[in-house]
Amino acid sequence: MTAEPTLAWDDGAIVTVDQTALPHRRNVLRITTVDELIDAIARLAIRGAPALGIAGALGVALSAYRHGADEPVRRDAARLAAARPTAVNLAWGVDRALSRLAEGADAVLAEATALAEEDERVNRAASSRAADLLRGLCPRPRLRILTHCHTGRLATGGVGTALGAVHHLAGHGQVEMVFATETRPLLQGARLTVWELRDAAIPHRLLVDSAAASALAAGLVDCVVVGADRIAANGDVANKIGTYPLAVAAARHRVPFVVVAPESTIDEGTPGGAAISIEQRPGDEVTSIAGVDTTCAGTQVFNPAFDVTPRDLVTAIVTEDRIWYPADPGTGDLADRIDRLATVVEDFPRPGVRFRDLAGVYAQPATLGAAAHALAAAYRDAFSHVVAVEARGFMVGTAVALAAGKPLVLVRKAGKLPGPLRSVKYDLEYGEDVLEMQESAVPPDGRALIVDDVLATGGTLAAVAKLVTESGAAVAGFGVLLELAGLGGVRRLHPHRLVALRTDRS
């Protein structure tokens, strides 16, 4: 697959590929005016939420170089932002570029260029995080993934969002099949997603939109992964038409439904899905194909470009910064709340160690409860027991067990549990210790969700996993409030899934 950018600036023009002509023709557009850009956006020659953000910013640069004066540029910016009312990234990109207008056209272009480069990094971070999540949500070593619309590189400034996660998994040999829906309007899944999957040699099948529920019912799909055009503050998701019924079917058949999008797609100014404006497309997109009428003349058409999926149908929203479980109210800012309530204690329990103290989290019942519900929701019905590690993990484990309605199992230091016991010796980041678990605590057919408060090197959680598997049970995954990045904990726990509600990269 070529590495050329979706949109580029070339000597006063925006250069891009006309997405309506693919896959049969590769028509390059050279856009030199805002009117031409608005037309390209309206007819879907340029589409995809992140790509629209870049286009909006570059459009402001076009206007700034053309007019120079403040007021004409702002009028052009307003027209640009209104070209696709549902996609929040378009207006976001326009606003980003406008913020530099007082510094001149060169500064506006620099901001647009920076936005495009940033989107490349955002894509990789979000899609990699989503791939890790999907590995944990789905027990099969090679996944069967259903995706809707097109969320690959043409829709972004990088590798893609939802389809970017597919590329990550395929790169590790973890994709058995991708089911790509046809997707209205303009069959973007059939034309663009299939084209990209074919170009990347990823196994795929084209799926009739109305057959998606049947594929889920037949057990052909392990997970559904989609992008988003706008995410409301409460977690409701606006995406291409057909996403909502797909989420309903996924929930009915207990298949994870994951949304991958940049943080810029989350619109804090929109409280819920009911406040999202849904664009209506022309009726002739439905009443004819290639100029040939397919229904009776004069037939009225309902042709919305998007629909809204309620948050309670969404397993997780994955961005470059976090995994959000919107079915649990109040968890949208959970990572920030944990960060604010955590403190760092230097040189404890020995010199050179930076101890993360989460006592502030435990002192806030609402935050601890939200964290517990988020961890339980992340695994849904994939676990039968909650296994908590002494001592700080006991608080988290108790809360998760209550939230999930599952049995709680305690893993303790040596000499604190009556037998018969299983024991394991393990290394800490600052010493060595022994953990014990009662032999009958997790039955051989059980699946354990292992929880603790902080993941550092992963030694403790890996030791608990060994206790679980030696008893004949399986590890459903791990859940922690805080992950300390860079200490190797995630690698040590691989291939099991890890859900960390906050990642500290300092």
C-alpha cells in the first residue's frame, strides 16, 4: 500500500484522490478554491471524520492566501464548517486553523500541516490500543471482524481508525476474516474498504448490509469495529447509516461492539445523540443506480447519511488517549479523575522507588464505583470469578465483584490463608515474595478476571495468573486502575488482555 498522504498541500492547492471514483479509477483532484473544496466534501470525494478535519484546516489556508483579510476568511470558514453538519472534525479542523489567522496565511498553513502530522500519530496510537483491546475481548487467536463503512487511510491522515486496528492485528497474523459491509451512501464499504483490504492482502468478504445480523446470529463474527463522525459527551455515537442496527444485533448476540476514533471526534458541547444534526442525502442516490431508475418515478426517499448508536450498546470507545466504557455513566473522564486523585511518594518503600498511592481514589466512592463498573463492563460475561491481589487489590477486587455480581477470590501473602493451597514465588520491582491461593477457589472450568490497583513490571499479576492456570482454570484478563508505562508490564502479561483505566507515561 502506498504511503502518500490522503490530503497534501502543493503550491497553493489541496491535492487529494477523488474517493467517489475508486476503486476503478484514480482521479487526482487539485483544489484551488474554497468552493471547489466544499463541493468535494459535499459529494463525498473527501470523506472520513479525521480527513475532513485536515481538509477544513487546509481550506482555511486556501482562503487566507486568497483573501488575506480577516472577514472574508471567516465567512469561508463558516461555509466550510457547515458542509457536513454531522461530522464534528470538520468544524474542529476549521477552528484549529482559524486560531492562527491573526498571524497570517503562513501560520494558518503551518497549523493545518501540524494537524495532519498529528493525525498520523493519533491514528497509530488509537488503532494500536484498539487492537490490544480486541485481542483481549475475543478469545480466538485469529479474529473474524465485521466493520462498517470505511475507516482506513483514505478517511484519515494516517493508517486509519477502526481499519487501522485491523491492520495492526493482521500484521501479527491475528485476522482470519474481515466482513466489510456495502454501506450507504455510495457503497463506501464495497468500494473503499474492500479496495484497501485487497491492497493489504487481508482476507475479506463483502457483506450485504441487511445480512449483518444474520452473520452475527450464525456465529461468524467475533467483534464489530467501527469509526465515528461525532461522539456526544454522554457516549452516544453518530456514524454512517446502518451502524445503529448493527450495534443492536451485536448486543443481542453478545458480540463486542467497539468504536475507534480520535479524541477530536468527542464533542463535549453535544450532551447526547438527540442533539446531533443528521445529514440527509439526495433521494436519487436511492432511486437510481448509474443513472437507471430502480423504483417508481416521484417516490419520496428517507436517506439519512448517519444514525446514532446509544451509549448502552457500545462496549468501548477507543481513542489515542484512553479506553472509554460509555455504558457506565460517569466513566468518560475516569482516567482524569484517577490521575487527579493519585499521588506520587518518592523513595518508598525504599530509596529510588516512586510509589503511586491511590488512597485518594478509594476515598471517593463515586470514582471507585465508576472504576469497578468500567472494568466489569470491559469484560462483560467473559469471566466467572474476580481474583484480587493482596493488599491494595482487595479494594478494587471487592468493588468489581459487586459491580459484576461475581464471586471474589483473594490471593494473599504466605501464611495468611488456610489450606490446601497453591503457592508461587515471584520477583517484585523492589524485592521477592510468595503468593498463595486456596486450591478450590477457582474451579477448573472457571475464567478469572485478575485485578490489582497498579501495574508496574507485571510480576505480581503474572504470578497470580500462574496460580490460576495451575489450578486448571483460565485467565480471562487483567484489570488495573493505573498502568505505569515503560516498565514492561504489558509485555509480561501478553498474550492476555489488560484493561488499564489510566496509563502514566511519565
